[in-house]
Amino acid sequence: MKRKHQGWFVVILVALGAAFAPVFAYGEGNDHNGLSSGAFLRNSLTLNPRALKVLLAQALGEVVSDDYVRLQLHDPAARAMMAEIIQCALPKSVAISYSDLYDNQTLYTWPGKLGLCENSKPLANDWNRERPSWGGGGPNLSCQQLVTACVMARVNALGQSVPISLRGQKGVLPRLNDAITTDTIFRETLPPQVLADPAAGTPIGSFSTRCLPGPECDWAPAHVGTCKPGVKLTFTAPPLTHLRVCTGIQGCNGNNADNRVYAKLILPNAPLTYKCPENGYYSVMTYHIVPQPKISAVDTANKGKYPTSEQEVFSFREGAFYGNMFEPAQLKRNCEVPDSDKDHRYCQRTNTGPAVSCRLTDTTCGKTEIPYQHVYACYSFDPSVNGGDGVQDGVQYGVQYLNARICDLQSSGTACFPNAPTPCKAVTLSGVYQDCQGQGGEATGYPPITTYLNDPCDLIAKDSALCGRIRRVMPAFPAPVAASPLVSPMPHVGPTPPSPRP
């Protein structure tokens, strides 16, 4: 259904059938950066040769039963790394639990997610390597390399929960989602959780099912839509269904004072029109008086689209990550929680200098350079593009961007990576990179994971001078939404929604 109304494009959400099918059946939850820069650079699991050798020799479910590894997992940074490895390596159907002997017997449960090392997962025909597997004898080489690429791709130096799209060669990662679900968390993560898991974020109060006096509750996430910036949109909804619309791809609260720059309230609970946000993305929330009906929307002949696919929402190709961090002999720094001092992590540059002691809760103590000798990144920025300051931004600012992204360093000359990042090569028609060769004289080929963002500045400081330059040189794939506009849906035409339950 489509009609013109005073020059505005209109999309009407309709209830289909009386079966009350789930609203979000065809949308998956978004992936996020899942590991803090501090945990990646300073942890007592993958930077501990003894613990790493245990990790390389056993199934993940057995590793957490090893007494020495359990001591190292008392380090929150080590737990964060273990959780990330499990999410990358194992499928959603598997979860591994660990009980901390030194933390009031706290039980931690880490679910799998991407399943990169499933025995049954086929590899693309152009891969000249073994099938990735993490069995009883530990991870094989293909598994180690894929998990390394996955972990690096999800490192977040901002300490925030930022949605991201991971893409790999055929058969490696789950297929892209046909619809992106409205995010239910704000990006900021509160200390001390930021060290362990920036992907935790902060729950958006409107989605809570605990209806305490005062705050609203019981809203549900719908999906993300796209539109042409500046176009006026009119929104409506099925009977007894109320909608809220927010800027960007995150949900929002009813009071903008509680929201963030990237997640503001556009439309409250009333039929309104609104100009499409500057970045061309909006997110929808639903509130139902009766059991939730299935919601659908009409594509308005390429003037706007709801819901929108993962490829369209995450269109900025950042670059790729690859290598192998599972090499005990190649570590540049060793870290350990000793049995004699369970409140500190001791890190020492390999075979040189004194050990530096840091409290386990200290999120900044220690060196910032990457301690894994054979891990790499490449950037997709066009080296021929000039950002307005007389230099080839694609070269100079590609390195600076990745320094800020992984190590929280702003200088293009500051050592973050063992080998300075280079421009990515050999991109496929589907927008992912092929096997990448090691740098600095290493001839090994590694399977990369290509990363896509919703906004070029999502993973660096928004107020950084670097951000403006990055916007000029980070390529979009396919064309930016602004060049291929779509439109959207929203709030209701019936009575005002009831107040949230007390």
C-alpha cells in the first residue's frame, strides 16, 4: 500500500491475520563490539604462555576446569577474553560455565554465538586449508586464525557497546540479516564492567518489563528503517498498537533527557510527521495493549524502506582483521595472576625488565601496544582521497584510525600494531576481503574478517579531529543511503497509549 499525501511519502504498518505471530520473528539481534581494548592488550589468559598452552590443548569446556586457568580467570580481563573466544568459536546452542573460587563462588556462563569452529561448518572451495574445529585436542590452525580475526574485529577502545557487522568468505559467518532489530541498549557501559565487556552497554529503560513506579516500561524493539535525509515522513500503526521512533539504530526513552546524541526521540505516541534524520536511519519501538500482532510494511518504490537489511544499515566498509594470537612463543608481553596475590595482575615484557603490578580492577594500567606478534589489520580507505589538509588521508589517517580503534591512540606514528596497518587488497564483489598475507616478512596467508559500520565514526571519539577526515575517506558499500533513499513508518492513530503499569 502506497499513497502520496501533501508531498510526503507514507508507509502504513498493517496487522496480518489473527494468529498474533511474533513481531520480531525475522529479525536477529545485532552483533556488537564485545571486548575492551584493555582486556585485549592486558589479560592473564592469552598473554600467559602456560594458560595459553592449556587453551591450545583442550576443548573449551575442559579448559575452564584446569586449576591454573581457573586462577587466571579470576582476572576480569581474562574472563572477558574467554567470553569473547567462546562467542566467536562456538554456536548459540552451546554455553560454558566457570565458577570463580576466589570471588564468592560466582558462576559465570558464557554462551557461544558465531560458531566459527564448528566441526560441521564447510569452507569455501577457494580455501586451501583444513576445516576449522575446536575439539578435544584444542583448536586447529584454521580455528585459531578465524577466532583471532573475530576477536580483533570486535575490540572496542571506546569501552562502548557499538553495533557492528562482521562479514567473511562464503560459509564462514552466518548469513546477513534481512532485517535489523532496534537495539535495546545504550552504548555507554558503566565501570568497572567496561574493562570486562563493553558490549554490556546500559539497558534502555523503556524496554524493561519491571514496571516500577514512575519509569515507563514494556516497550518492545521492532526494526530499523532507512530514508532520504530531510524527506518528511508520516507514521501510523495497526489498532491497539502504539509506536515510537528514534534517530539512528538504537531505541530511546520517552524523555529525551535520558537519551543520547545517537538515540533521540523523534516521534512520541501520536500521529505525526517528521523529517528523516541526517544520517538516514531511524528505529521503531512498539507498545501493544493486546498480544502482539505480526507487523509488516510496504516498500515505497525505493523512496524508503522498513524494515531494512543488515547490508543497507551497515554500509561503511572499515577494513579487515587477521592473524593468529594463539602463539605462546610469539608473545611480546606475559601476564599472570600469581597464587600469592590474587588481587593483582603482573605483566612483564618477555624476558626483559621488571614485572609491572596492576590491580585487577584498574582499566588503564600497563602498556598499550599489541603484544601478539602475528596479528594484523588493513584499512579500506582510498589512499588517493585528499581530506582537505594537503595529504593523502587514506594512507596517513588509515593507520591513525586503527590506532585509535584498537589501542586508544590518536597518533598515526604511535606504535600500536607490531606491523603498521596497510591498505586492504583483493576485495570481492560481495564486499569482503580474501586471504590476507602477513606483514613484516611473514609469508603466511590468513583468513580475514571484514568489518562494516553504520557510521564511519562509530568506533572513534565523536569529537576527534580525526572523525571529519575519516568521513571523507571511508568507502560505503553499496552506495550510501543518502544516494539511494528509502522511507518509513510510525505512531498510532487511536487513543493515547495507557500509562506504563505502576
